[in-house]
Amino acid sequence: MVDIAERPARLAAPAAVPDAVAAVGPGSGGLAGRLLGIGAKVLHRTVAIVALAAIWEGAPRLGLVDRVFLPPLSEVLVAWWGLLRSGQLAEHVGASLTRSLAGLGLAVLTAIPLGLLIGWYRPLAELLSPLLEVFRNTAALALLPVFVLILGLGETSKIALVLYACSWPILLNTIAGVKGVDPLLIRSARSMGLNHLRLFQKVILPAAVPTIFTGVRLAGAYSILVLVAAEMVGAKAGLGYLINYAQYNFAIADMYSGIITISAIGLVVNQLLIALERRFSTWRVDVSAG
């Protein structure tokens, strides 16, 4: 006969097994799951680039394209490493980054305050709107001869051209960000007794930050693209000069090395701006699925 008093102890004994498994399992399984998750995310983000690299490597070798004009990726990477070891690539990258960052920085310092003023004060917007419409539709590269004639072939004309090209996406997105603030937020803030300065600081500016950074990211791409085109005219250093010089001397692998370097710089600049945007808009909630 089984003692009734012993039944709870016997029934409770199996419950200790899951506790022991829970104490051991999640430690190792959780780490492995996180590593697998990170690996899957990296694979998902890089599969398109890997596929492009495979096509670039295979197409010239299989004779699908003329390898004289499109060398295999491995040959381009060998040429890129040679330029890096010789110091030429660092010289050209340094020259391009100096001009690009200088123009982009000046555009941020001038276009954001001007955009905030135009977006906030309607009389100023009505005064400057016709002028903005004229210049926003004028391509930056179309004005390259004007900048060269007025400022010469030196660094000033190139930085000024980058400044001009970068100012418009920043300015227009800043204006749109200020004008797009929810009016209910503004009325609620005013009902709480906030003056114009505090209203602008606590409501308008935080709400406009995402749109402003969209313009800054666009400007970051423009700063490199426009500069490369400008460096093909009257420059003695820079990635644009490297690409143009390599093409004229039929150093095709070096030309593609410069193009790959430009793409890598653009990717890094964009990621840095995304991280900066997250830093200044920590209040936002990501609602995207997956």
C-alpha cells in the first residue's frame, strides 16, 4: 500500500527535470540561436552582392563579355591592391574625401538653418520661393563651367560645386520636415504655454529630424557623384581623376578599382549617416515587419 503522504513528493519530482534543462539549455542554445540569427541576417544582406561578384567574375571568363573591357573581378581586386600598396589610392581617396566632406559640411551648416527659417516663417518662404524654384531645377554639373570661370581650377571651385549640389536636398527636405509637423502637436504645445522658442526646440525640430536626415543622406550621395565628375576636369588628384586617367591610358582594371572605391565610400558614408540619424531620433519606433 502506498502512503498517501508520499504522493506529492513523487508527483513533484518530474517537475525538477525541466528546471534543470532550463538552467542548462538556454545558455548554450540561446547563444547558438543568436549566432545563427546573426549569420542568417548577414547572409540575407550580402547575398545580392555575392551574386553580383560571382557574375562579374564568371561572365568575362566564360566569354559572355569581352574581358578586355570588363576584366574579371579578381583581376580588378589585384589592381586595387596594387594601387593601395603603392600609395596612389590613398592619395586620391584623401583628395576626394577632403573636397567632398568640406562641401557637405558647409551645406549642412548653411542649408539646415535656412530651411528651418523658411519652413517656420511663411513671409520668408513666400519671398524666397520663386528664387528657390529657379535654382533647384538647375543641374549642378551644368554650372561647372561657371564655377571654374569664377573660382578657377583649384580646390575652391570643386568644394563650391559640391556645396551647391548638396544644399538643395538638405534645404528642401528641411522645409518639408518643418511644414509636415502635425498641427495637433503644435496646438497642444501652445495650449501648454510654450513660447515660440521652446515650441521650436521641443516640437518642431524633433519632428523634422527624420526628414532632414533624409536630405542629408541624399546630399552625401550627391557630394561624391558630383565631385567625381568635377575631378575629371582640371584635377591632378582624386578618384575622378584616377578613373579618367586610367581610361585614357587603357588601364581598365585601375579604372574599375576607382569605381569600386567610390561605391565603398558611398556605402560607408550612408551607414554613418544612418547611425547618426538613429542617435538624434531615439524616440522613433520601428514599425516595419521582419
